Amino acid sequence: MRAAFRSFAFVLLLTTTVSGCYRGKGSVLDEQPQTLLTVDNQNFLDFTIYLLAGGQRVRLGTATGNRKTRLIIPAQYIFGATTLQFQADPIGGNRAPVSYPLTVSPGDEVELTIPPNA
């Protein structure tokens, strides 16, 4: 009987947790247009791309060498016109250059170019 109660309590907790993570229609984040970062990686190395915002470093994804990659900038980091920076950390390298501060608004598409000699 105790095992059945524990499993029921676990399922109830799991259901409550999952339903709490759901964003319903009409959320402010749903109304905001998607903001994209296009990374033109002209280098042979792959780079991990980070967003630097508000003292945080948030991983956006990986930019493969000699390719263009589109990454989504999470909506919770953009409030109107927001100043952001991006860091490109080479996989297998030792330098991680940071972009100049850029003003980004919801719905913008920002392009970041990694030169061949970065």
C-alpha cells in the first residue's frame, strides 16, 4: 500500500512540475517576435557561442567551421532595445574573443562574423 501511495505521489508531483513549466497562450514571451543570431564562421575551428547579458554567460549553441549557423536569442534576455555582447569560444583553442556591445531589439537578426584568423 505504501509503495502505491509513493508512486501516486511521485506521478502527482511530476504532473504538477510539468504543467508549471507550460507557457499558455497570451504569455508576454509568446507575443515577442523571435530574435536571431547568424554566425558566419569563416574559421576552420568550431566555436561555442555565448550571450553575455546582465552579468550572465548563456550558451546559445555551436557554430561549425566554415559555415553559417542561425541561433535563437532567448526572449527573456531582450527587453526593448537591449545592449548585448557575444563571446565566441573556439573548441580546441585558447582565446575567446568578445564582440562589441550591440543594441538588439525583439525581432532583430544580428550577424556575427568569425574571421579565418580568429
